[in-house]
Amino acid sequence: MMWDGIALFSGAPVRRSADGVLGAAGVPPLREPERPRRAKVGLALGGGAARGWSHIGAIEVLQEAGIPIDVVAGCSIGAAVGACHAAGKLGELRDFALTLTKRRVMGLLDFHISGSGLIAGERLRRLLERDLGSARIEDLPLTFAAVATELGTGHEIWLTRGGLVEAVRASYALPGIFDPVKIAGRWLMDGALVNPVPVTAARALGADVVLCVNLNGDMRVRGTVIQSHGAEGADAVMEAATEAAGAPAEEARRWPLIGGRRAKPKPRPESGAPSGIASVMVDAFNITQDRISRSRLAGDPPDVMINPKLAQMGLFEFHRAEECIELGRQATRRMLPEIHEMIAAAVAPA
């Protein structure tokens, strides 16, 4: 008979059955009952800077619910959290996140003016190396990919082998903030420029069921098209657009119309000019993330989307980790029934 892949003989004559299995003469070989194939679960972790701490809460809830994760595809902060989970270091990352204060966050930023970004990123690299060491992607117990964008060509690059730390650094290298990272002859930067929520990567890497955590799914600002805009008659145009959306005309002067919704405007200087370079960069990044995410997710939607309520969380408020992790936990708990249902439906006999 066969035991753990080793043929064991009792001294009796041995025969080979029609299917090639060895057994004692006259004794049918032992067979284990066929088990249904378990659906492979993939997790796509989106980009969104400090909001990415909610990925930690999402993964924790999935683990507590007994939902195994076989494939992780991450972009930007999602690549960092996904890499730590794949390497078995999620607890260490959580502990680190909870120690962050505004002062400590600033201390991690090594500003310079001679590179391609404002921040060299060497301090953050040393932190990653402290926990991830020299780990290589191909040696991880899970299938993992970090998504990056090639500088110049705009190619979407899936980093599925090589050094884990360098792959993560390339995936979060936000243009203008961090220097690009060179890997195998390609200069790479933030993957959020081409695929902010890498559902396509998780599915292509073999996942039967893809769950995604979209850090921009709760954004309350949705851009629309202003078809007629000029220096004169602005109030009349605003009133007409607001009335068409069903809002009282008198509110047009107090509330700007954005995508059919009334959103309270952010305070601006009396001149009406943007409040500064940081504000402009954050707004631009938000708009880009939102537009690209909606387009990519419409083309290849996940089986289940987890949308933490992060509208009030700033992109660079890394010191609010505890709150952000809890929001990720809450959003994932809400989706657990649907997640279990999708996984059960995907199970098929081997």
C-alpha cells in the first residue's frame, strides 16, 4: 500500500493494479476519499497612502473568520501591507503603525533637493529591511505581486520575483514625493498611476475569488462635466445646474455642484487661490485615484469589494492608524456574509 508517497510492503506478493498503484496480492489498494477543491482566494489591496492602514484591519477580520488568502496583489501602501502579511509580519507592521505620531512621521522623512523626489526614502527602506530582511517574493508562502509603473513608458509592471523590499519601494514611489526605484534596468514609480486597485493582477495570478479593498470607494466628491463655464454668468450657470440636479435654486450660491451632489467647499484664502502646494498635490492625487479606480474596476470588477469609510481620513495622516485599522475591520465585517457566499459558490470538485 501507499503511505505518504512511500510504497510499504509486508512481504506478501505484490501486484500492480491497472492504474499503476502497488498493493499486496488480492488486496485492493487503499484510497483516500476525494475532497472538493478549495477555492483560491485573492486579495487586491489598493493605494491611498495613510488610508492603507485599513488594509491591516481587513486582513485581520478575514483571518479571524477563517478565510485563507492564497494570492495578494498590492499597489502602493497596499503593496507594503500585503508584503508584510505574505511574509508573516503583519503584527509587526500593526505595532509600528500604532506608535506613529505627527512628530515621528516627520522624522521618517529624509528630505533632499538633489533627487527626483522630495524624499529619498532611505529611512523607510531601513524600516522595511528591519522586518522583511532579504526576503524574496518567489520564496513567500503566498503568491504575491506588487504593482508599479515604469517611468517614461507608462507600462504597468507586476513585480512577482526578486527582492521584496525593493518591489514594495517601487510600488509606493509617488512621483514628486519619493525618488523612483530602479529594478532590472527599469525606473519604477507608484503603481496607483495605472492600477490603483489591482484586481486584474490577483485574478491573473490564479485566484478563483478576488476580494478587493478600495481605499477611495467612500470618497464623497465625484467629478462631472461642466459643459459651459466662463468668467461671466457663473452664478446663473450654477443655479441652472443645481436646479437640474433637484436642489433648491437658492442653495446654488452656498453649495457647489459636484456630480449631482452638494458638498461643502473647503476653506480657501480670500483671494480664492489654492491654499498651497501640498493641498494641490493631495487634491490632484485624489482626483487621479478616483478616476482611474472607477475605470479599472468597471472593466474588471472584483467578486467582493470592501469599501472602508475613509472620506474623513487625510492621505498623509499616518498618525491616525488606530482609527483607520478599525474602519477597515468594520467594512470587512459588513461584507463577511457575501464573502462566504462567493467562496462557497466557487468551490468545485477536483
